[in-house]
Amino acid sequence: MGGKDLGFDVVLRGQARAHIIPGTYVFFQREKEHGGGFWLGQAYDDWFGFVIEEPVSLRQGIEYLMSIKRVEPQLGGFHDDPDDFFLRSP
């Protein structure tokens, strides 16, 4: 289960993944005894970073990912060349 366009996967309670493509957003379902909802983060080979630092509903998380995708084209990208340094207003 997952969203191809937004680049996320959903791991429900009791499920496991043999491999997660680095950079994929992942929802991990929480136990109902601990309040339910999902943890949302981004998985890489050697770490998992929380995107939202509190449990969210699946809907809240998907809406957040959609807002990231809407803003991404405006971000421009990272420039590592000190001779080509510039600041750009959004």
C-alpha cells in the first residue's frame, strides 16, 4: 500500500518491509493502546527522520506530503558552488 505520486509507503501494525527505497516517506501505524495514528518519517539506508514529530492521522500526513510537493518546484535546489552563491526570495 502506498502513494506512487507522493512517494510514500504505509506499514500497518504487524507488517514488515524487507527493503524501503532510500528517501521514501513512510507511515508506521501505532498501536491503538498507545493512541493510534501514524508516525510519518523519511527512511534512508542508515537512519529514519521524523517529518512530523507527533503522531498524525493518515489524512493529515497525506495532506502534509501534498503541501510539500506543491512547494518543491519553488525551492530551486541546492547549489554547492561558493562562486555561484545567491539568495532567492520565494
